[in-house]
Amino acid sequence: MNSQNPLNQQLQQKTHKLNLKHLKIIAINANSLISNQKRYSMLTLINKETPDIVLVSETKLNKKHKVHFKNYSMIRHDRPNASQGGGTAILIKKNPIKHKTILNDKITSFKILETTITKIKISNKENLFITAAYATLGNQKEFSEEFNKLFELLQLNKTENYYIIAGDLNVKHTSWKNETNNTRGNFIRNWLDNKSIHYKTTLYSSELPSYPKGRSYLDICLADARLKFQNLRPNNTLKTLAYNSGHDALVLHVNKNTSDLLTLETQTEIPRYNYKTTDWKKFQNILEQNCDLKIYNNVKLTNRHIDSFIDEIEIHTQIALQKSVPNIKQKNSCEPYINNKIKDLHRDKSYIISKINNIKLNYSYDKREELEYLKYLLYKIKAQMKQEFANSINDYWTNKIKNISKNASANMFPQINQIFRPKGQNPIPPLKLPPEKASLIQEAGITIHNTIKDTEGNFIMTKTTEKVDIIGTQFSKIHTQNEHMGRDQLNRIIIAETNKLKNEMEQDKALNKTVCTFSNENTADNPKQPDLEINYFTNYNQLSTIFS
């Protein structure tokens, strides 16, 4: 396809360079994104702060939850087999930043250190790995092993790899202003003392306690020391923002160099088309008006000419689609339920949370009554918001059902199905392998000691990628066995004759020799019927397809 073609330039995903003074990143323990109330808190934060990236820990989501934020792409790693707990996510502003999700089975299978990871190109040869992290308390040995593996598997010691790891790791140490140390905090402190030079690591904590209730600094950022953090608070700490989750948010302003702009690749997101509401007559008219190709019917076209015409037809078709087919617009998950009362209650709640945090930070005995009163107000407002959301959701779906057209069954049943029968993927059952198939698991590149077993010792494969690897390995073994079942001579004859025929066809192609010739008397759009050929097994075109 000719990239200089102006039609082509209209369709290609536009990749530009984006120059930023810094990347604005917010890291926050959301303490759930399940309820609409929690989602609205996140929506309010990103609308107010407009970060480039948000690192979210403790999302508590599972595969049943659908969460969208209109102007952000969301990458999630939910805690496996959890109803409510753990989970991480990254929100990346749409269109400006080109990124790649990192899915490493050895990392996603971690038991304690939960992560979501994306990679951004910051130059031709340099990458920035950005990680949202969460680790629940306990299991220190496993956490230590997984923490070390994370750095090793991402190869963060390499000069071309920069990194930011931020989130709630539940680490306490006096060196980042906690009153006491916990076991994990001691591990991180010791790790920094021994490996910070090897991995070029700097630890950033928050200016104020990230967990105000416990006056603790549990949320931290571990970053490549070559990155320059701007707008830091005293003692190289990070600014915090009050948030309704029990944790405050950390704000990071990151660049490579203090004086230069950060140059990133951007990519326009491909829209999703709503074909159900398309005016196909309009599509046809646009295509007829703009596609005036002259394809000659009296000459033989080369493959190059045919490919060129097909490419141009495809481009015209896609342009007509863009002009006539409506886009599906992504909405915020909680947007249909937000009303003015909810907005007012949320604003009051944010104000009270800030007041409570300020009192706790500078607590004195004479403020105890004010603190208790503010806590009471916060409790009342949360209860009001919960009730108002329930009322709003009920009203929304009541109106949806009332608006179902009852007089036209053709419209009525699709509308009912859309509400009451959401589309879902058919579950793929686990793959069970007996103990004697252990070698097959190893050949598929799957670590046996990480594999689940049932009471009878059978290996249970639950991950889709593992199932595919196992099936592929099994088919490969069967194919290899079939090749060596005493039919070597027959195989050699078949291969020799097939290659001979293939060479003849390639020679005909090189000499421009074809089955028929087009002319003014025998046009391509109305060819003469050739004499009937008897093809007991196949024909020329089918062979060409097989050999290609």
C-alpha cells in the first residue's frame, strides 16, 4: 500500500510526538471501585486533577465488574478467584500516550505482590515501565521473593529501562517518617541499602501520612534515580491529595531531565462503530460519489495491479464508514446515575474529610469534640449518598423499562434482551491432566510447582494461555508421531511430486503464463465460458491457495 496516497494518510493511525514538561501521575489506594459511589470519587479526582496516568491499588474488582472512565483507557489485573479484595489498575489518558501492557505470566502469578504494568517509549531505545502495585500484609518471605523477581524479570538494571513503581505496599520504616518499622519496611530499607545502586533506585514517600487514620506512610514510590521528580515537597517528599478511601493520593510530576521536555509517542484510538444505527443508503452514496476507480476489463492485470486496486477499494470503503457510521461513545460507568444532589453531597464529604485529616495531623486534646462531630457528619453524608445513589439507579432502570416499545415486537424483544440478558462469554472449563502427563506440562513451558492439583493428583489448568500451550504441545507430538509411522518412502514421493508441481506453477507465474487471456472480445467482467474441465481432485486456483 502506498503510504504517500492521500487516502492512505486519512486512514492510518496517526502517531505523533507529544512534548510534555512532565508526566503527571497520581497513585492511590482506592479501597474498591465496585460501587458507583467509589467510582464517582475516582471520576471526581481525575476530572479535577487531569492526570496523564493514575495508578490504582486495591480495586477489589473481578471479571463481573465493568468499569469505564470516558477519557481514560483502563488496564486491570484483578485478584484471581476473589469476590472482593486486592487488584490493581492503571488509567492512561486516551489518545495522547502510546503504551503497551506488560503481561508476564511469572509476574501475574505472584501471590502477594499484585501489579499492573505498562511500558511507554521515551526515546528510540529507551522504555519507561510504570507499575501500579499493591501488597497485603503478611507472607514476608513470599513478598521478598516476588519483589526481587519483579526487578529481575523486567530487567530494570538495564540502562535503556527506566521505571516507576508506586502504590500501597504496606511498608513502615522510620527512614520515611513512620513512627515504627514493620518487617516489610525493614526488608525495603535493607534492599535499598544493598541494591539501590544496581537498580538505580530512589524511594519517595509522601509529605503527609498517606494513611491518615493510622498516621502512617504506607504508600510509596520506587523510581529510577535518573528520572527527575518536579514540584517535590520538603525533604524530597510527594504532595498528597485527600481522597475518600482511607488513603490519600500521591502526586508525581516526572521527567527525564530538568530542562528538557519529555517526548512521547502518541496514537489516535481507533473508534468503535455502531453498525446497528448506520444509514446504509448514505454509506452507498458516499462510496459512489468518491470511488471512481477505472479497472480495465480487457487486459490481464498483474498481481501488483490487483493488490493496488483492492487496497484502494478498501480505503474508500473505510472512509465511507467513517463518514456514515456513528461511533460508540464511551461513557463513565457511574455517569447515568449522577445528579445534582449527589454532586453536592460529594463536595461536602470531600470538605469534611480534609477537615478531619487536618485535625488528625495537628491533633490536640481540645479538638476532640470537633473531631467527633466531623466524624458524625461524615457518617451521615455517606449514608445519604448511598441512599441517593440507590434512588437514582432505581429511577434510571425504571425509566429504561418504561421506554421499551410495547407495540412493535421487532424492537421490544431486542430492548428487553439488552437489559436483562447481557452478553457474556461462554466459560472455558479447566483442563485436567493426569499425573503421568507431567512431561507434557514441562514441554509446554509451564512451571509444574505453580500448577494446581486436585485431590487425586491431577493437574488443573485454569489459565487460557496454559490450556492453549498444552493443546498445541499435544498436537505437535501427535504430528511428529504420524511422520514416523513407517511411511517414509511414501512421504518422500508425495513431497517430491508436490515440489515439482509447485515449481511448474511458479515458473508459469514468472513467465506471465495464465489460463486465459482477456481482450475486447473476452472481457474480465463477462468472460467466455471455457471448455468444461474434469478436475477429479482439485483445480489450479485451489492449488495456488494451498501452496501460498
